[in-house]
Amino acid sequence: RRENMECGAVLVPVFAGRLASRVRERRRREGWLPPRIMQAVWRENMEFLLAKSLFDPDYFKFVWNMCYVRPLDATAAALSAGAVDHAAAAARFATRFVLDVLVRAKNRAPVPHFFGALCELFSRTPEGCRWFLTALAYGPNNRWLKHLLLHCPHPRTRQLFADLVVHCIATIRPFDAALYGEVEPIDESDTSLPSYYRDVKPVSCVPMLLDALMFLLDTADNYIRNIQEYVYLLREVCALGNAERQYIIEREGVAKMVDFYTADHAAYDFRGTRVMSAAVPSLKSLAEAISLLVRACRQGAPRDAGASPDSVEGGVLELSVRSQAKILNKLFQEHVITEDPEVAAAIFRHLCYMDLEASSRVIGFVRDGAIRHTTSRVSANCRQFMSVLQDVLRLRDPLFGTRVEWVIGELKMRVERLIKRGSVGDHVFLFLAIRLMLWMAVRSREAFDFLDGCKDEWEDWMHDYKEYKRYRDRPAYGGFGGYYSAPRTHGTSGARAGGGAWGFGGI
């Protein structure tokens, strides 16, 4: 018997090993899924069966009625004595139902109504808002933030969730805004705290949520197609007030947003092939959030100069050196001018107000960028650069004349070069440049004297340009794009060149 047991002890591992090898070989041959994937599928199926009973019309009606139950208003003394806040309890119950059950329903029609009911519930209970925002920041329910902002495939649901978060922050900010800067020691026994909290954590739940939103920027690139509602939430939070903006600026939120805005957001299909850039959604909301943060800060302007015309709430905050360097980086300037020229103009006007160094960097880059886009031919981005350049020059401060001097000489030389080149499409830059120079001449004595000093050259250039426009479509002169220079007498009057001062009447 002992011999049989010893024999079995030897043979069983051999038999098990051969059986396992045969199973692995059959799995490989027949294309079975790996055990890890099979276990995940099985677990999800079990969760579905457990949640299936929740998708019942009667249960939905019960939750809906719970959302609109108005219990007897408890006094503050009763609540402090330990009475139950029924509104907060109803908000917690309804929130778990909506975010864990309803958002997965096939019928999407009830979703907006339930989110509206949640907003009404949270309006009645600041304590419920604190619970919700804390649950989003960390803990067992912090999956809601990432799942409903980035994972959810329904844009309308992502938008409703973002609006709900903003509504809760706006509800409690009158009570908690003064606590945004306060911290407390962390509880060593609380293992659910995020890893970026080492020794202390914020007292208020709003800064904790802002930290969680900033942390999502590190992984948001993986969900670039669902990114619009997330950046919309960032913009709305930045628009609430200086308390939220100050906390984001202190955590270098501007630098993080600029890095994400200028990154190459490559989108790939299931084969790993890079899709067209047109599939990447617009990040205009993120640019607007950056603009709100930057325009809420005071930059190089003297303290007694007052706030710039584009400042937000007086521009009393302070932007870090790193964030300012990111804003004035050429990569960001190129990207924001090309994609969102109106936002770029607001940012650059604020930075240039009473600041000589920032004006030199911004004006130099925008001016050179407009000229650079006319090197071989006039590209489509030239119009955006010229628009931003004119918007920045509209800023009226003691540096207005200096900024005009930096621009007018370079534009004059480029106009002369393009008129002599006479290529197809050059008229776009010529029109924009001449219009801008006339605008500067009306508002700046230096620009007027500059143009008046070279009016004879302008007459000759404009005569050449008008003759080119007149004869470029005629077959005898080479068809479209051919250049014709009619005989002329240098130094003739402006009336002969087209009428008006310096012959600009024909433009």
C-alpha cells in the first residue's frame, strides 16, 4: 500500500503536468482566451446579473419619488444634536443610483431628468455636496470621476456629470472658499488617500477635487476623443472665482494645462494605426481655462498702473515664473494662435500691458510668424497671425508707440518684397498688412511720419500691384499668376496711382 502511495505521489505531478501542457496546447491551437480575460468576463457577467434586478420601472419610480421627497426642515440645533440630514441622505442614495445604475441603462431618456433632480437635491444640502465632492476626490467611489468624464461613451452623460460637479462646487463655495488654503495632517490608517498626499491634505473637499482633476491630466491623453467635457469642467471651475484659480495656480496648473494643450495627441485605432488629426476634438475650452488663469494674474505692469483691460477680477493673483515661461514659449504661442486666435489675443494683450519685456517677446514672435507664413507662399495661418497682431496693437498704454515701431518697419519691407514677387495669393497678406499699417498711421504719429517719408515708394508699389491685378488673367500676359509691370514714371502723384493719400484709393 505504501508503495502504491509513493507511486501515486510520483505519477500525479507527472500526469497533471502533461494534462496542463495538453490544455495549453489546445488553448493555443483553438484560440481560447487567456485565463485572466476569462475571469474578467466571468466577473463582469456576474455583476451584470446582480445589477439586472435594479433596472425595473417600479424601482426607478421609487428613486424618482425619493428625489422629490421634502422632509420636515430640521433646525440647526437639531442637526447639531445628531439628527439625520434627510436631504443629504436622499442625495447620497439618489447619486449612487444614478451614477452606478442609471448611466448604464440602454434607454437614455430619463438620464437628464435624474441629473436635474440631483442638482435640486444638492442645492438643499451643502453637506451632501461635500460628501459628493469628497467621494469624487478619493475613496471607494472616486472611480466616478474618471469613468463618467473620460470612459463614458455618451457625450450627453459626460456633459450632465460635469454640470453636476460645477453645481456642487458653486453651492458650497460661499461656505468653504476661505478654507481652500488650509491643510490638516493625514490619517495614517486611511489607505484610500491618493499617493500625492504625503504628510498633509486640504481641509476642504474642493481643493481635493481640484487635485484629482489635475492628476487626471497625466492619463487624459489616452481618452482624447472624450476629452471635451473634461476640459469644459476645468474651464467652468476656473470661471467660478479667484479662490479656485489661486489654488490651481499655486499647484502649477497653468504649466500642466499648457503642456497638455501643446502635446501631440495621437489617436490610434484598434490596429494601432494612427488616425487622422481631424478625429482629435478641439481643446478650445482648455485654452479658455488657461486664459482665465493668466488674466487673473498681475504680470510685469507696475503696481500703480492698475489692471489691464483684459484682466479677470482685477488681475490680483501671481503667476509663477515656470507658468509664465510656458505661456511665452514659442510652441504654445504658435499652437494657440493657429487653433484659437481670439483666446490668444486676450492672453497676449494682458501679458503685454505695461510690460516691455513681454511685449518684445510677443510682438516679435507674432510679427515674425506672420511674415514666416509668406516665405514660399501665403499660407492659411497668415490671417490668424495678422489678426492677433492687430488685436495686440489695439492695446493703448504708454508702450503703444514702441510696439508700433517694432512692427511697421518689418511689415513695410515684407510688403515691398511681396509686391515685387507677385505670386498667387500674395494679395491676402498685402491687404491685411496695408490695412494694419493704415490703422497704425491714423493712431500713431510715428507710424504716420514713417509712411509719409516713403510715400513715393508706396506710389510705385501700388501702381505695380494694380497693374498686376489688372493683367494677371489676360492670356497675353501669361494667364493667372503672370506678372505685368506697366511703364510708369517714378515719383508721380498719388492721384495717378489710384487716388487718395499715397495711392491707397484702389485697395
